[in-house]
Amino acid sequence: MLSTLQRELEVVDSFFHLMQVRFGDRIQLERSLEPGCLDKKVPTLALQLLVENAIKHNVATDQAPVRICITATARGVEVANTITRPPQGVRSGQVGLRNLRERYQHLSRYQPEVLQQPDRFQVRLPYITAIRKEAYV
């Protein structure tokens, strides 16, 4: 249900390593972590889902690599990526984002914040400090 940010980053590192075998330097991952954030909690596989979406919904080229940045602050963690042209034939039903919102709704009173600009897509995830009582039912 919940994982520490440290564990989530380990999962992202493993997943990203596999993706780099396929895409090489056409995908890039940066991290910026404030001290004291690694023990904060987010839904399990939330970060991996967002990194996977960034790769799936963009075309990565040598001239325009997909840059993904994970930023953790005391308030939450953000996954942002550059927007390149979308791959042909890939449509978004926003299943991943909907799933993430539903998990947050089930676990806490907080919700992810999705921001889209012409050249950047970002999702801000609040940390979950206490699980809703209804989640145990």
C-alpha cells in the first residue's frame, strides 16, 4: 500500500536502468532530494508509474531526449518531464493517473496535483502521513 520514498527511488532506479538499455541517452533522469525526505511515504509504485508514463507518452530522440526530474521536498515529491511529440498510435486514457488518484483517495484526504504546460508535464504527490480509517475496511 505505502512505500518509503527511498524504496520507491530504488524501484525507479531499477526500472530506469532497463529503459536506458533500450533508449540510451535519449532518456535522462535527474533527482533533487531535500534532506529528511527518504523516510516519507507515498503509494507503492507511484513514482515508477509516472516515470513509465513520461517515457510512454513522448518520443525520445538524440536531439530531443525525454528529461525526467524527481524532486523531493518536505511537502511532497514531484515527477516532471519534458514534453516531446507523442508517439504515433499511443493514446492516453489516463488510466495510470486515474489509478493514482483513486489510490490517494482510498488512502488519504490528499490528492496528486497534475500540471501541464506546453513543454512540461508534472505531477506533485503529497506524502501520506496517516492512512484513512476506511482504507482498513
